[in-house]
Amino acid sequence: MQLQILLGLLLSIAIVSCNGLTMSGYLSKVDKARLAGVFKASWPLDDAATAHYALLGLTTLGVDAPSGVCEVVKKSANPSNIEAAYHASVAASLAKPACSLGGALKGLEARLDDASLSAESLLQLVTTLKNEKLPLDAKKVRSVMDRLLKDDSSAGTVACVLLAGLRIGLDKADLAKFKGDMKDALLQADESDGQYLYYDKGVYTTALVTEALLKTTDKLGEAVAPADKLVKLANYLLSRRQIYQLKSAAQLLVALKSFADSSVQSPVVLFLKSGATLSKSSGSGVVSVQLADVWGRPVSPAGASMTLASAKNTGSGAVFLKDAAMSVASASERSVFNIDFMKAKPTVGFYQLAVSAKSSEKRFLFPASIALQVKVVSTVAVQSMEVAVADRDQQSAPVPVKLTYPAKAKSQLEADSHQRLSAKFQITMSGDNTPVTVHQAFIRLNHLTANKEAIFVAEPDKTSVDLATGGKNLDYLSGLYAMELIVGDALIDKSLVWHLADVKLDLPDEANKPGAVATPQETERAALKPKPEIKHVFRQPDKMAPASIAMGFTILCLAPLAILLILWAYLGANLSGFVTSVPALLFHIGLAGILILYFFYWSCLNMFETLRYLCLLGVPTFICGNRLLRSLASGGSGGEKKIAE
């Protein structure tokens, strides 16, 4: 059964592409509700552009918009700005009740003569003139369209030009001239994974091109774009339906609605409506497949039929059902096709259904074949259940207690750390008693009074819980436990929980014995206990030297100065040669100040404070000393005499 589950998970995609026409999804009710919330979150409105895209999105979804639109759009009705006028005009036309701009955009038609008009501006201008019923020269618009396509053939330009042409009501003959441009625009798209087609400018450009292609195709009444490319465009847009950006989200909805409303090319989505999980115990199981468009609306094309080409068991690979016709669910629900899958009596497992559909209506694009995933489940029974308490050393044979589901052992079991609990059982499918190996089977010991339990993996042949070692998982908590069997599997209809017996366990407090090894639970609890508070302690200052040593060191430091003074007195030093000038006076004062600063550095200042004061004293001392030496040098004989003296 584990192999079947693994293969089923690998093939669990609801719809698998069998050819390039397969749709990857549709716009569900949940998607629509989420997008409606995105648009409504724009209120209160800030500007006309926000109002435009929020109203466009809500209108496309068919959801009523909040009020407060007219006040905002009227402020933006500026004929000198095409984009602002466009947003105001579209928002005013979408509001309910509609807002009147009161002729605020008169004169805007003159902008058609602007030679610098871009394709996007042309579309905005034509739309505004159309909404406001202002003069619109179709010939002039047609001339601008030709000029723009001649200068730029990018996909965005082609889309804007085509939509502008549709706004002015070009006939089929004129639109047919743009077939080559539409095909060129499709060739510019990038493809990903063989399933998505998009333009590098993102969701908005992709949605705009899609809208232009579909609406032009509808007007022409014939297919222009290859069907597989349109489906890939739809797949890309659906893959981006989680978008939150207003402009892109609104245009995405317009494009998807164009797919659903197209009268020429409308992709069809096939998905399971019901029957993804079928139960053998019920005896009947109908698989229902829904036909819908990308907007999520049911479609019932004329002459539609559906066939189950094959049903393959993903575990064994066996195909047991082929070319089975599916019937319409009812006359009122012709978009749903049913088949009673359980009539073929499938075994339990995952199945891949190859389904194909067709219709006489050519506008619907049906996939050649899709793969749907279903699974068949069944209930299980536990047979031959035996529960016993045995000695660890196996010296005496245990006396098993035989049980039948869902009964519990009548008597209470007792066990201690010198014994083990054992359980032996077999799991079979209900009905045919076929033995199966389930994905999950456990024995759970649950304390009946304390909030403590331990779970052990159960082996069908024999499960044994050694209480000497397994007691660690219970924190050696003695007391009355409920012994339960838990069985679960992806292919089981209902999981099974069986209360086998009540077991009284007598477990010693092994965790507190000397030299006992801590259990993982004890280690985890110890790691989660609060730690001692960390208090920051600054480094303690070193001990000061004794006063006698400090005084002796001071005397030694002053000894050179005393010797200097003694030598000066012995040599007969005097101040008769002192130069009396301002630089000389300041130099000697600065020198004395530096010596005093050294004393303070030694006694109380730190290095950085000393350097700061030294800069203040050193600079003027240096300058004055330099001036003094220059005056002595330039003093001639007088200077030399003073120096000699």
C-alpha cells in the first residue's frame, strides 16, 4: 500500500496535460471573491486611475462598487492630459449611477493632430472621446493607426491599435488587414514549460494583447491565432490570478472574460466535480466531470459527449476499464457527465482516468484527452489481536489476551520495568479479508490522569515495548495507562483507534538514580529552564602601591631636577642674558606650562586629555620659540654677546 501511495502522490495533479490544448484551471468563486476584496480595498479612492481600475475589476466581476466615485473623477477631468482625462472618463462611465463630467473635456479631440501621439495615448484618447460623445474623426484615427504600426510593431502597440480600431467601429475588411500584425504579435511572446505564453512586460501587457486578439477575432468571425497559443495565454493568465496590483488584476479579468465570452475560440476546462475519493464500503461510487469555461461557468455545448478512455491503477499499472461512455448527469445539468466507477469493481488504490470530450460546436476548444486522479478507499479490520505482558528475559511464556474489535480487555494488565508489553495483530481489508500493510500503525500509552503519553511504532507481526528503556519516554511516571492501537492510511476510509486495555505500570524513578543517563526529555526540559541572570561586572582596578614605595619613587623622579638646580648654582647660572620680548616671555611660559602638564598627566589626567591640552600649549610655544631663535640669530654681535653672556 505504501508503493501505491507514493505513486499516487506523484500523480496527484488533478488535471494533467495530454496535449497543448489542456487548460490548467479556471477562475473559481474563491478567486473572484479574493479579487473583489482587492478592488474594494481601494476605497476611499485617492485618484481617478485607482477609481478606473477598481471599478473595471468590480464591473467585470459583476459586483456592486462602493460610492464616492464622482467626487474623485471630476477633479481629474483635465483636457490637457490625455491619461488623466481617460481615467476620469472611464471611471465616470463605470460608476453607478454614472457620473457626468459636464463638458469638462471639450477640445480634447484636437489632440488627434499631435504627431507625438503613442499607441497607448491613441487608445486612451479614442476611448475618452467615445465615452464623452465628443467629435471623433475615424479617418484621422485610421491614419494614426497606420503611422504607429509603421513605426513600431511591438505586441503592445498592435494591441492598442487594434482596440482603438474596434472603438471606432472598423469593419471586417479593415480589420482583416491587421491579421499579419496579430500573428507577428503572437510570435513575440515567450513560452515556458510548453504550457504558458506571455510577454516580458508582464501580466498587463499579456492580458491587453489577449483581449485585443479575442475581440478582433470575434469581430472577424474567424480564428486568427492558433488554438494552442490562445490556451497557453489563458494558462499564463490563470497562473497569475493571485495578483494584487490593481491595473494588472483588472486587465487580467477583462482578458479572461473575453475568453469565456468569445464566439469563435473559447477553451473548455474539464475537472472533477465529485468522486475524487470513492469508498468500496458504500458499494457505489460515481465520478462526475464538469465542463466549464475559464470564468468557471458551466458550459453545455450542443452534441457534447464524454468518454472514459481508460482507467489505470497507478500501483500495478493494470488497465481495467477502457472506452466507457459517460452519461449526462441530468437534463437540467448537461454540463456534467457521470460514470459509476465502482461497477467495474476496482481494487483499493490510486487510479488515473484518461477522459476525452468533444462537441459539434466549433467555438469550444476541447482537449484531446486529460488525466484525472481518483482513489478508491476501503475500511480495514484488525484480526487476531493478542495483547500480553512478558518477562524481559523470556524465562516464562506470556499468557496472551485475545481481543475482538472494538472490545477492550476485561481485566487490567500490570507490568513493571522488568517486563515488556507485546501486541500481535493482522490488518485486512473489510469484506475480502485480504491482508494489507498500512502506512501508519502505532501503539500509544496514554496516562489516564496525567498529561503524558508515548507512541511506539507498531509492527503487524509483533510489537514489543520494553518498559526498561521505553519507560524513559514516559518519564518513568507510574500509574494507570490506556493502551491503544492507531491505524491510518491514505487508502483507508476511516482511521482506526482501538482502546485495547488498561495497563498499570510500576516504573522506578530511574532518572534520579546516581549515574543515570539523562533522557532526551530531561535534557530538553533542562535546556528550557530559566538561566541565572547575567549581570555585567566591570574590571576591578589594580591595587595601588604602598605609600612608602610611591613616595620613594617620587623622590627618584625628582632627583634629576634637583641635580640640575645644584649644577646650575655650582656653574654660576644667572638670568642676565634673558631676552626681554613678548615671544621670549610666551615661550618660557609655554615651556613651564608643558612641564606642569606632565605633572598633571602623572597625577590625574589620562593620555587623551593630556594630548588635547598639549596641543593647546605646544602650538603657541613652538611658534614663540621659533620667533625667539630668529631674533637671536638676526641680532648680530649684540645677539652673539647676549648668547655669550
